[in-house]
Amino acid sequence: MEKPNQEAGVLVVDDRVEIRELVKEVLGQAGVSVVDTAGSGEEALTKIANNDYIMVLLDLKLTDMDGLELLPVIKEKKPGTRVIVMSGQEDELINRGLQLGANGYLTKPFNVNQILHVLEASRENAV
């Protein structure tokens, strides 16, 4: 069982390790002190249950679970957590994610500036 981590800031959920590592590096360079990662929906659920994140960057196409199924669970368990959805299939999936309560989106492939823009916009819109 995972130990609670009260300092967690951002959780990056993607089944591709290179995406997780890129986003983690960019957020770290942007001054986010704690960035956690999950490679599956199940791992994300465990981490979300045991940590308080200010933001979750969520891939909508995970190998073990549909990100659109995970999104409402995150919002129910941690309503104050901002969720940014990520997808290479821009329109339909992202629109559905936004309808389910996502606070923003990144379209793959994305670059460093887009990650920083979403982070800044989320910080500015935080309640």
C-alpha cells in the first residue's frame, strides 16, 4: 500500500514513459516542486486515493482503462483537483473530456511551450 504524500503537486498519467518523463522534466523546470507519474489507470487511481494533487494531466487513451472513465472518478474523489486531458485524437475525445469536467487539454504531439501554457492557465484559473 502506498504511503500518503501530502506534498504532491501534479500527477502525470500516460502509458508512454517518454511522455511522462518529458512532462515531469518540463514541470520541474517550471518550478513545480513535486511531480508524480502513473503509467496506468489503476496506478493513477491508487495514487489519487493516497495523495492530494492540485492537477492531473490525464491521457485519454490508456492501455488498461479509458481516460474518459477515469476522469469522473478523479472529479468525484478529489473535486478540487484540476484535470487537463491529453489526446492525439483532438476533437471528439477532448470535447467529451471537457464535457465530463476537464479543466483544459493538450493535443498530442505537444511541445514545451504548450505544457507551460496549460500549467500557467490552470494556475491563473485556480479557485
